[in-house]
Amino acid sequence: MRTVLSVSLPENISEELEKFAKSTGRNKSDIVKESLGLFLWEMKLKAVRKKLAPKAKRLGLVSEEDVFKAIS
């Protein structure tokens, strides 16, 4: 099932989107869907990091390198 969503964009973003769509041969709808999907994924990742950060610090995991070393 699909839902149609109407979005109002500032003129400069609309122009950039139009140029990008033309230069890549993609349609604006697909670009916006992909962008929104990436944004939502990043927000979920940020929420998980925020939730786990205190526990990680207590375990001495303060950098991504520390995490990679711990799980390798």
C-alpha cells in the first residue's frame, strides 16, 4: 500500500532537487523516498547510540575503534 504525501519545499531546495534529478536521470519522488529512508535510519541509530553510550563508557568503550576491538 502506498500513501501520497504533499511536501512544500523552499525554492532553493526545490531547484537543487530538480537539477539533481535531471543530472542523475532519477525522478524526484525516488530521491525524496531514499533520502527520507536514510534520515529515519540515521535518527534510529542516533537514538540507540544515545541510549547505549552511558553503559559503553562504563565498560571503557569510548570510541568506535574500542567497540570494533571488543567485538572482533
